[in-house]
Amino acid sequence: MSKIKKALARIKSKPSDFTWNELTKVMIYFGYRQLEGSGSRVKFYHDQKDTLLAIHRPHNPKTLRPYQVEEVINRLERDGFL
């Protein structure tokens, strides 16, 4: 199983230890561009879907919080990727 498929399977299971690196790989895989904001705010924009996911980059530990994982899943579902 490829790394991206593993990351997709993990995010669908709503893990408590999903990392920022895994998130960026998933978003880029689906065609989102990463746009840096001020501070730790990062946006993922999909040109064709014209959709945006704004999320704070976690510091230490570099894992997403449960509400962030839920936001990512919801965005990917609404955009038709999951």
C-alpha cells in the first residue's frame, strides 16, 4: 500500500495522531495548493472546485486536533474526494 493510500485510510478512521505532514500530502494529492497565511494559519485552495480549507498548523506536537481532522474529512467529502 502506498504512503498516500495509508494516509487516506488513516484520516478516514479519525486518528488522534494524524500529522501535519500527512495532511499536506493528502491535500496536495487531491490538487489543493498550500497558501501560507499570517502566523500558523495555512489555507489549502482547490482551483477547479474553488474551495478553501483554512486551518492552523499545529506546533508541538505536530499532530492535528480531533476537530481539525473532522474539518479536513468534511472538506474532502464536500469536494467529492472521500
